[in-house]
Amino acid sequence: MRRRWKILSIGTGMLALAAATSPVWVPLAADLAEPMIRKQVLEIASDLLKPRIEIARFEYTFPLSVKILELRLISESKTDAEVVILQAPDVDITLDRIPILGGPIVFREFVLDGATARFLSKQDGELLGWSDLLKGDDPAEDEKENERPISDIFSIDKIEVKDFAVEYALVGVEEKMVLDGLDFEIDSKSKQGSKSIDLGRGPGWYEVDTRLNREGLFDISVAGGLDIDTLMLDISSLDLDLIVDDDSTSYLPPQLQGIVKARRIDGRIDASISGTIDLDDARRDDTKFSVRLRPTRLAIDDYNVEISKGTMEGSFKDEVLRIDPISISLFDGTITATAKIADEVRRGLPDAVASTTSNSGDGPEPAELERSEEEIAGQKAIQNLSQDFVPSEAFDAALKVATGLRMFTTLDVDRIQLSKIHRIKEEPTDQVSGLFSAGIEADTNLGRPLVTFGGGGEIEVVDGVFGSRPLIAGLARLMRVVTFSGREKDWLTMTFLIRDRQVEIQTVEALAGAIGLRGTGRIGFDGTLDLSLNGGPLEGLQATAGTVGRLTGWITDRLAKYVVTGSVGSPRISVAPLGIRIFD
């Protein structure tokens, strides 16, 4: 009897198991679970995102598959029209576990096919729907009780994006940037599976190793880790290869399209970044970067500039941007520079030093907000030059930020050939030649460069020909001296200070053909001149006569002096007998 009951029990259990797992029940189970899954998915999305979510169809396939058709994220605003910022016709989601077994829903895999992301920029630079995409950006919303960490919701193994398109445009501007046909994949492993980076700092850390490529435009590869709870990105390496030319113009933002076309830019840039980036607060970033510029051509006004190569190394830490060095090879010479950008008050100093400096009363004062009419006119001119590339409100916002920043820089120029710097249609006879070198140190408030720019340095030109320049030609006419010579023996040395919107020339000595010059003076940022020079054939002789020349110069300084006023392009020259400026 017991054996019969045992056989009957086993048979009944097997029949029950077969019935439970029969395909007949699968559609019924899916139908019962679909409303619950749909509700949870939409609740999660609405809890995380501010834009309104719309879907045309939601399908659940037992046990772990979800398909969403015609997903749309719509930006809503009291002042702006609604904008569809993301449209995805086909979204496939794989769940981490069977949702009908209880517990919160967890996502394991996303596949987006044919999605389009739209970035519409307002005049002040705000991206509609994207600038405040996450609800966590509102401090009041961060105080919700029992808020579920994002790492409890996402346990992603893979995000695959097929035929992705990005559109970027300015409000009221027809031209837009369109990047389409993009395919990329993010294969992420949890902290147990990571090999390239230590992710054992919390449950939200994931490894990211992906590549994004667009033939003929860019190639981007990223390796590192992301904490999806804190939005902290730890980059082992981020490498960018970017091509800028006529063929790639339409793939750039509208502002850059205008710049590339107007400046006729043709070149290639390689860049790499490593370090940590806080996607929620850029001030906490700690990164290093390098940039390599391959042969590049561009036009600045009527001048052609050909850069044979360029490099830049830099870092950002403790809210200070340091670039050391920048090196550019052009015009057969080299320009090397360093720069530091920090807030106007601390200026990149340690807290204790910055506090002591500010309390002592000897430290630098922040730039005043009151601006002179001349400065306002200068800023207006800059804005007019950039109005085709930067919206006015965005320019004003950038200016406000820049006013709180100070830049310190050094510049070294080594033997640039001046004859290579000329207008496209300039005749060869109008060109100046010579090897130009300089060393300059300066600092300025980035929001008020005209009135705060200060520094000093020295300039040297050797193996030159200056005879065709307006100043030299004017002196030659006044002295009735023929100066033009093609022997490339002219030279110039100058030391100067920069302050009060002008270059104060401490000493200048030059030899142009038979004419020698020595003197001092001022050159305004607006090009105005106020120079006192000793010049003439005798000065040219003194310049090559050593001690005897200096003694002779002491006498002739009091006999032959010339006053130069007017502008750099149109100087006015007058004689000051015995050094007396009669016509001032």
C-alpha cells in the first residue's frame, strides 16, 4: 500500500510540475506579470528623470525580457515649448530576476536600436531637458526618506546602442549638428569582475570599457570605472582622435561650424585624459590631460597660419587648471608657454597662505565690477566678433564666470621667422623679415583682460630687414637717408612692462640699414604711440662702436631726438631739437 501511495505521489508531482512549466501557462504568467512590471519600470523612470515619459507599447516575455516601443522623453518647462529630447523606437531590456517572485525590479541589459538624442541650446547655453535631467539635482528631492540607491536598480552587464543619432542646434537657428549611424557598446562588470581598475569602493562601481567611432571624424575609447550612485567617474584612459576639415564641418555644433568655415581650419587633434571626474560637481575633479596637434592650417583675418606640430600637458586639481607646457611649432620657430587659471581671490594658493595674504592687505584685490565706457566698448567689440558663434546670453554668462578667475602665464618665443607672417595677398616687398624671440610673464583677470593685464618681458629680433616699415620709412624720409637693404643685418632689442592698458617701453635699441634707434615710450592697447627716439645714421654707427659709441650717444641724445605719435599703422614723426618736445 505504501509503495502505491509513493508511486502515486511521485506521478502526481511530476504531472503538476509538467503542468506548471507547460507553454500553455507561460502567456498567462506573462499577462499577469506585465502590468506590475510596466508599473515598476515607469515608476523607476519617473523617480529618476524630470522629463515626461511616453511609450506606445510595452511587452513582457516570460521570464526576463521586456520590450518598449516608441519611447519618448519630453522636456517640460513653464517658459519653453515642449521638446522631445530622446526618441527610441525600439528598446530591449533584460531583467536580473523573474519579477513575479517578489522584490524590486532590477535591470541587467539594455539594447537601444535607432534612438535619437536631441540637444537644443538656449541663448544662455542651457540645454533644454538635459541641463536638469535628473531629479536628484534638486536638493529638496535629495532628502526623500527611504530613497532607493541607483545601484539597487541597475546591475548592468551590457548597454548596446545601434544606429544612434545625435542632433544639436541653437534655438532659432536653422543649422544643426547631426551625427548618425553611431554604434557602440558598454560591457560593464561589477566589482567582482573588474580587472583594469579597483572598484571595491561600493556597490555602485562598474567597469566601463568602450569605443565610439565615426569614420573620417573621430575615434573615442574609454576605460575606467563609474559609480552610478555618486556619478563619480574614474578614468584609466580616455583617448580622442578628432579630424577637423571641410568634410567634417556638418558633424560639428553650429557654433564650431561657423568658426571652422570662417577660419578655414584643416587639421587633426589627438587628446587623452585620466583621473577622476565628478559628474555632479566639476570643482572636485582631479584630472591630467595631454593634447597633440598634428599639422594644421587655419586663417586668422587675412593671415595664413600653418602649425607643423603642437603639444600640451595639463592638470586640474583643487579648482586650479594648470597647463605646463604648451609647445607650438610654426613659422620655422617655436612658441612655448605655461598657464595657471584659479579663482580671483585664492589664486591657486593653499588655504592658509591665501587667508594670510588676503588679511594682510597686501594681496591682490578682486577686479571691481564697475567698468569704464572704454572697457565696455572693448567687450562689445569682442562680443560682436563672436556673435555668429556664441549667443549673447551665453557670452554674458561666460563673462560673469570669467570675472572670478585669474590667469598667470609665461610665454617664450624662439626664433620665429617674421617673413612667414604676412597677409595672403601681401606683396613680398612689403614683408618684414628677421628671427623673432621673446620672453614674457603676465597675469590678468579673464573677465576684464584689458584693464587688469599686467606683466613684462623682453623682445629680440636678429638677421632682419625692417626698411619698409612705416616708422623706419618715415624716419628715413625726415632724415633724407636711404635705408633699404637686403642684407638681413637689421636687429632690435626691447625691454618693457605691461600695465594700465599700455606697453611701457623701458629700453629699445634697433638698427635698420644705416639708421640706428634708441629710446623709450609707450604703445597703447589701442595702437596709439608716444615714443621718444634718438635716431639717424650716427646712431647706426654708435650701435656698432662699443664704448666709443656709448660716449658719442650721450652727446647726440641731447642734440637729435624724434617724437613719434599717431598709431602703429600711421605714425607721425616730428623733431625735438635738443631733446625738447616743442609740439606736444
